[in-house]
Amino acid sequence: MTTAAGVSPPARGQGWGKVPEELSARVPAEQRGPGRDRDAVRLLVSRGTEVSHHAFAELPRLLRAGDLLVVNTSPTLAAAVDGRVGHIRVVVHFSTRGDDGRWAVELRDPDGMGTTRARAGGPAGLKVRLPGDAELVLEEPLSTRGVRLWWARVAGAAVPRLLRTHGRPIRYSYTERDQPLSVYQTVFALPAADGAGSAEMPSAARPFTARLVAELVSRGVQFAPVTLHTGVASAEAHEPPYPERFAVPEASARLVNAVRAGDGRVVAVGTTAVRAVESATGRDGVVRAAGGWTDLVVTPERGVRVVDGLLTGLHEPEASHLLMLEAVAGRAAVDHAYREALRGRYLWHEFGDVHLLLP
């Protein structure tokens, strides 16, 4: 794995090691017992190398009036669609909608257990039959870094309608069963007019409920919406992120700048929110309305310019997201927090527990 600059990141997991399989969250929090809601997850809080343990519902008491939460409004797509290459079954993961109408896609093999495993992509010109007499044709690799993701065109159907009619949420093997798309939508998700969205849920925001948002607002915590449509993660690859579409509206840019000029803290909800707002920030530390594509990879060397804190899920040792956490809090703080998360039996992945890094 390399960063966008082609520099290999430091070895991950020093001091805390591999995550045991039993710590994968297999079902959403609200399905783990009667009377539970999405916010029934645990919250690990880091302030430097000091760690405390909380319920997520305590978040309003851990923030203060004047703080700002930057949230990603990207909706999650039903991005997995069954197809056939000749007589061979495949699953197409629709990752990113391009400006020219093409989609970045990943072809995967069914594993016989309701999930999928990686397969070699290509070659160019490969045709995949999709439901409803639609056909997908691979055109070229998305990147020179590999041939896992390809730009493809779909004939015979509009992709947004195809996903709504025949798609299902992308699911990986650590989860127990398929879930309806509603389980993968956050309270902040807004439908995009062009049908774009995230191939995988911006999961740091999943534990928020309307009730919790109302309590935060009543305590003087503000929200700044941004958008970043994230592509497929495919946990087997542990690659740095590919370019993704983002937008930071004028009102949100002004709000971030105002909070930074006062005594509040800017806390990003998820690595996607960091990537969006930092992509709209100049070297002078001023956030300006921006949109388009970002290939920003936040590393300790690059640092962060406006984000003071981060609310995020727990990442595997090889994940490039850990570099972003180090940029926000430092390596010592991240390693200490992860040792505590393992000791405390916190749950990993999109249905798991969350980690709040504060200055």
C-alpha cells in the first residue's frame, strides 16, 4: 500500500496487532436486543493518550456549546447487482459515477455464503449481462495502480433505476446477513438529483438518531453539511482512496470559518467529512465553497488544517484511514486508544462502536 505521493506509510498496528474475528459487529446495534436504537453502541473517547469509555448517547455531554460537527450527507446506494459473464455468475459493485456518465465498478465472485470475494478485473471490452436486459462493458482501468476497479458503460438501463430495482447494499463476510438499504442510510443522508451516492455507508454517522441530533442542537452544538460520495472499500485490498466527488457549500464553509475564529471545535463525523472539508481548505487555513473531485490523502506529514477532532469507526491495522487519525491526534494517541479498544472488547466495522478523538 502507498500514499497518493507514492510513499509507503509506516507499518500499522505496532503495539496493538490484529483484530480478533469475534470483535466484528455482525448485525446493527438495534438488532442486538429489544428496545435498542442505533445509538446503542459504545464510544471510546481519546484526549491525547487519555482514554475514557462511554455510551454513544452521552455524546451531547462530551461536546460543548459552540462546537461544530461536520457531517456527510451522501446517501448509500444499493450498489451490488448480480450479473453474468457468459455462464459465470458475478456480482458488480457500482463504486463511483463519473462526469461522463460512466461508472467505476468492481467485479466480484459470489462466495456461496451471500457475500463475495475479489476477482481479477478486465480485460477491456468484457461484457456483463445485468438484470432487465441491461449490459455493462468494461472500458479501461480506473487507475494505473491496479485493475481492480474499471470504468464501465451500461446500456439498456439507467444505473440509478437499475440499482433501485435490482441492487442491494454491499455486504462483506463479517456481517451475518443481508440488510435492507434503510439500515445503511444515516440520519443525514440526502438523495442526489443525479442518482449519485456512496457505494458504502459513511458509517461514522450511523449511530446518530433524530432524537440525539435534537439534543445536540439544544445544547448549542452546530452542524455543517458537506458531501463526499465514497467508493468501494473492498477490505481485502487496503488501498488508499481513489478520487471521489465532493461538495462543500458556501454556508458550511462560512460556518467552519466562524467556529474556528471563536472558541468552538470543528469535529468531523467520519473520515469522509475530513476529506471533504480539508479538500476545500486553502494553505491559509480558510475554508471556501468547493466541489468536484478530490484525491486528497490526509497523512501525518500533510496534517489537517481545520479539523480539531474526529468521530470515526474502528479501523483495521492495515487501513490507510489510520494515517488520517494520526494526522488529527498523533500516533501515540491512536496506538493507545486501539490497545484500549481491544482490551475493552469494542466492536469493529460499520455496525460497530465508535471512537471520538478530541484535542
